[in-house]
Amino acid sequence: MNLHPMKLVTIVCEAYAAEPVLRLLGEVGAAGHTAFPVEGSGARGRRLADIPEYANTQIEVICRPEVAAVLLERLAGELFPRYGMVAYESDVRVLRPGKF
Amino acid sequence: MSEALLANLLSPAVLFFALGLVAALVRSELKFPEPLYSALTIYLLVAIGFKGGVAMTEAGLGRIWLPALAAIGLGAFIPLWTYPVLRWGGRLAPVDAAAIAAHYGSVSAVTFLAATNYLTAIGRSYESHAVALLAVMESPAILVGVILGKRALGPRGGVPVPLGLIVREALFGRSIFLLLGALVVGALCGPAGMRKVEPFFVTPFQGVLSLFLLEMGIVAGRRLEDLRRVGPFLLAFGVIVPVVNGLLGVLVGQAAGLSLGGGMLLGVLAASASYIAAPAAVRLALPEANPTLSLTSALAVTFPFNLTLGIPLFDAWAGYLYF
């Protein structure tokens, strides 16, 4: 099977940050994403997801390596100072590279 | 007073809230699915907004503008006096003081609902259109608090945030949009529309409120362990400031021509602290502020206080003032 290398960028952020993150995805040219509500704990304590506004959102986006680099850089520069969030990238392989 | 206090403490709404607190404290598995929480919120806001809108057509706008102006003024004034108290009394960082001041000037819809529930239970009449006061009192304090915080952060103003976003969040957050929308729908429908939806929006209201307060008890209870992190000053602040604001609110309500029940409701609004609208707007506009401080004191201290003791207290104060 012919698989093509791509980057998966995962962003876990407070729900308030979801909208600016999605806007940023559009600006850097990442096509498509998946978002879902999550709960858990981190360096700054628990994040209870009992009220939607207080919840965390996990956003996943698959994109080309050069897009992932720009995305992470802009996340760190523009949104990390403002919101509680973590972001990381990992290597994935996809079947249809044209989609990303 | 003690009779009214007991009646309030033994009402289904307050007892279910207490049950939720207990569930959280004993770490029960009890948990509401998130969509149910959202559904109950929508129901309560639409029901109260619609009822208020219908009442507005009956009362006419002439009766509402002065109390509404008073509510807006009160909302804007509360952060102005609480900010210095937090800043110098509590030695809090300027941006935290501004954030907390915004929360306390803004209002809690559920506290308001519980107060109307209380008035109904003791058979005291009130202006149903007072819900318009709830709608207009949500935003002014948020805007004042944000301005205080931005000024305190100095000329750089901390992390830059587009002003349009802040105003949109303060004026058109989910709850205020629904509440104002339902007010308009109710005002357009009038009493004839009310007869059509009464079995759904009025009769089950107390039951839905009780269910919602059970969930709020769990939500508040799960944050009780954060109390250790906010310190004794904010604990005291979370009880004393609502009392001062509540007494002031009833005075202002009386001066603005509200009835005894309506004045008591304005007192409750002044005493309440926002834990939905204000956190969202403040998080956006003042990301440097520590959200644990404002949210814990509003949700785990002030909300339970108002629900149990504050409401009968402000009613007793209103009774004293009006006679």
C-alpha cells in the first residue's frame, strides 16, 4: 500500500480558545480538522468538563510538514500567552496526500 | 425572617442544590450528561425570558426604562467600588482584582430564578418584567471590569485582544442572546401566545429549576477543593460583598419605583456574581487574570450563599425598607 508522510498536529485547549485556534488553522492553510470535547488534568490542575464553557477541546489536524511548522510557531507566539493549551505534532502516513 | 429562611432552606430547589453538593463531596458517581446541562439552561432562559417579554407588553415600556437604567448603573458601579477593595484590601494583582470585580458586578441568572421561585413560594408579587433587569445587568460590569484591567496592565495593555471580540462576547454571549431573544418573542406574542406555551414553559418550571440546581450543586461542590487556593480574603469577600451589594440593590430598586418584590429581585441581582458570561468575556479580554480566583469565589462561595441565606435576607431588608 502506498502511504505518504504527513504531520498530525494535536491541540488540547480550553474551550474559550477553540474559536481562535480554528481561525488560525484557516489562516495557515490547514484544510480540515476534527474537534471534540475532552476532560483531564494538566500542569495547572484539573479541567472539569461539567459545563461546556469550562471544558477542554481537543483539535486534530493533518497537514503538510511546512504547514505544521508555521501552525505550531504561530500557536506558540499568538495563543500560548493567552490561553491554557498544549500542542504537539506527530508523524502519520495517509493514503490520499492530495486531501491535505 | 427565621420562618422565611427555613421555608427557603426547605424548598425543593435549595434541597436539590444541597443534594448536589453532597454528591460532589462524597465523590458520588452522579453526573449529568453535558447535553442535559445545556438543554436545562436553554429551557430556563427561554422560559424566564418569554414570561418577562409577555409581562413587558402588559406593563408597557414606560414602567421599565427607569429600573433598567438603575440596573445598568448599579452593574457598572459595583466593579468600581469592589476593585479598590480587592486591590488594596486583598492585595490582589490589579488584573485579578479587575477580573473578580467584573464577575461580581455581572449577574447570575440562576440566582435570579431561585429568587423569583422564593417570591412565588411565599406569595409575594413582583414585576415579571424584572427579567429585563437581569438581561441588561449582565454586560455593564464586564465592560467596566475589562477597562479597569486593561488600564492596570499599563500602556502595553497586556496581550492585545481585538475590541470587537470583547464587545461581542459581553453583549452577545450565548445566555444573553437567548434571554433577550426570548424576551422579544414573548413581547411580540403577548398573553395570547403565553396561553399556548404555558403548560410547557410555566407549569414544569419549578421542577426543571430543581433539576438544574442539583447539577449546579455538583458543579459547585466539585470546586470546593479549590477554596484552599483562593485564600481567606476571597472567602470573606464572597460573602460580605454580596450582602453590601444586595442591600444597596434593594435601596436602588425602591428609588427606581419597583415594588417590594421587584426591589428584592434587584437586590438579588446586585448580590449575585456571574460564573458563565463573565468568565467567558474576561478570559478573552484579560487572559492574564487567574480564572480560578474569580470562578471559585463566584461559584463555590457567593452562589451557595445567595441561594440559601442571601435571598431571604434581601427579602427581609426589602420588607423593612418598604414599610
